[in-house]
Amino acid sequence: MLNVGDTAPDFTAPLHDGSSLTLSELRGRKVLLWFYPKADTPGCTIEGRGFRDQQKDFDALGVVVLGASLDTVEENAAFASKYEFPFPLLCDTTRQVAVAYGACDASASHANRISYLIDEKGTIATVYEHVDPKIHPSKVLLDLIDG
């Protein structure tokens, strides 16, 4: 797991829409990277819908929301479509991103539920290690507002 003050490991990963994203291209913006265990499962759905329902608040604060799991492009595309997620979902089937962020080990079948707020300079600003999917999106927003 990474700690506050660590440099966020850069990565390029496939997204649910078939494109790819490189984290360093988002420098200058805050990024919330939330790992979830499995697309379209109860806890992950609750958490994802929470981020979806508060997307305008994250946008207003200039925060890019990125979901990440070990699911395939097809699984995450179906998940994003079913719940109309307005944010990208990383499809980390190689586990490269999740391992770099301490969300799983190389042989894991799913990522742990952990999130990182990355600041505009690419530094870990907040670590959310014990995530309750029901309140996590609201907790992150409150932390952002409280500064």
C-alpha cells in the first residue's frame, strides 16, 4: 500500500470504452483512484452509483474519478453501461496497476477495496484503506470540501 506523500505510480491502462489512459496525462488535476473487487456485484454497484450520483460535485471540485478493477473491458463496459457511469473504469487484467498501488498481489483474483486521492502534482494526498462502499463517495467529497 502507498502512503500519503508517496509519488503515485504512473501507468497506462485500458479503459472500459476500449481506449486507454495514462495517469501522468492528468497532472494538474486531482484524481480519485478507487479500486473495487468485481464489476456488477452489490458493494461495487453501491459504491459506483454513489460516485455517479455525485459526479457533478466531483467535477465542480476539479476531481477526476477513476474506477479500477481486474475485470475485462467487456465486464467493465457492461457494468458502466448498466449503471450509466460517467467516469472511466480501468480494466487492470494484468494486475499491474493494482499491484503498484497495493490493492492486490500478483496472483489475486480481485482487487481490495481501497482508494487514493492523488493531488495535482501526482502525489498521494489521502489513502482510504478501510472503505465502506455505502458512504465512501460522500466521505471523499467531505474530505475534499474540508480541505
